[in-house]
Amino acid sequence: MNIVSHKRLFDFYQKNNEAEVPLNHWFRTAKSAKWKCFADIKKNFNSMDSVGNQRYVFNIKGNTYRLVVVIQFLHGYIYIRFVGTHAEYDKIDSKTI
């Protein structure tokens, strides 16, 4: 998959060091994946959810952090829309971010 805006991950874990390893794991796994549908993602990340509007929410580091992405399966692109703490996630609308 092609990941767009991955600088957001870097910027986030520069401020939250404990997020670096799990976010890098997510990045490496997603980059090498060939996901074609929701079920394909679930094979790699069982604790993720589809929230509609092509948006998917990943629990990072045991649900300490949340990652919201837009996935366009047909073109093989992932757009990082949000990365933050669980408390920060609760303040956003994951369907429109």
C-alpha cells in the first residue's frame, strides 16, 4: 500500500516516544500489505474498525493511541488523517476527519 502523510506519524512519536515502536510496526505492515478489502486488514490488525466513509480506526499500543486513515483499496492508497491519544480521538469525528 502507498501511505500518504506518514510524516504525521513521525511528528506524533517525536512528542510521544512510547508510540514510536507500535506506529512503526503499523507503518511497515501497512506499507507491505496488499489489502483489497476490510477482511484483509483484519488479518493483520484484529483490533481495528471501519467507521464509514472509507475511514478505518486502528488501536495502537493496546488502545493507548488511535490512528484514523482513509483507505482507497482500488488504488492502493492509505491517507493518514489523525493520530493521537484515545482522549484526543474522543474529541474528533472520525467519519469526517
